[in-house]
Amino acid sequence: MKFASTRLIARDIHAVVDFYEKLTHRKAEWLAPVFAEIVTTGATLAIGSAETVALFKEGTVEPAANRTAIIEFQVDDVEAQFSRLKDELEVVLEPKMMPWGNLTAQFRDPEGTIVGLYTPITEEAKKRFGSR
């Protein structure tokens, strides 16, 4: 089994796609007017409009209702990415060292999903960053 993608259902698909294009520096592939994908080296982020829910089972998902998941992207330099994005995206968490060894920053997408950027940190860097 291969974990292939995460799909978000969006009330405003264009705003959500714009957010993730800005975040990832990748252009979305629009496979239909109601469905786009942002393909990364690890997995694909699929974004469907609310109209796509009816293709599966009406009422199974609801746009702008996520409060349980954090979508994460590993980056080479969290601080550089945070500096690039902090004035354009809603900041949830400024760069902070997590107990499991990642330097993490978080943003909120236009429909409320938390999006984390993280860099695994070496022991030397943990001393530098501490527990901020």
C-alpha cells in the first residue's frame, strides 16, 4: 500500500488552490474545473470543490470544517519559508522547536485547515534553537 494523496474539499476552490500554490511554490494541475492537484515529491495534495462530494456520497465531508488534521510539508529551512510567507498567509505558529526534534511553523489555509512547515533538526541545531 502506498499513501498517495490527501484531498481537501473546498467551498472556494480557487482561494484554496492559490494558498497552496503560494505555500509550495508549485502550480496546481487542474484536472477539471472542480478538481486540482499539487504534486510534490512525497505525495499529492488534491483539492476538490464542494460539488465533488455528491460524486461519492452526499454529506460525507464538509468544506471549512476541519479541526482535527494538520497538513505538513518538510522544507529545508523553516525560518526562510516563514519569512517568505508570514506577510501573505495567516500565521498560527511562528517557528518553534517541537519536543520530537522538528523546527515547525504553522499557517491556516483560507478554509481553516492548519498547515505546518517543518525541518528535522540536528542535535547541534536543537541547542541553538532551544525550546522557543
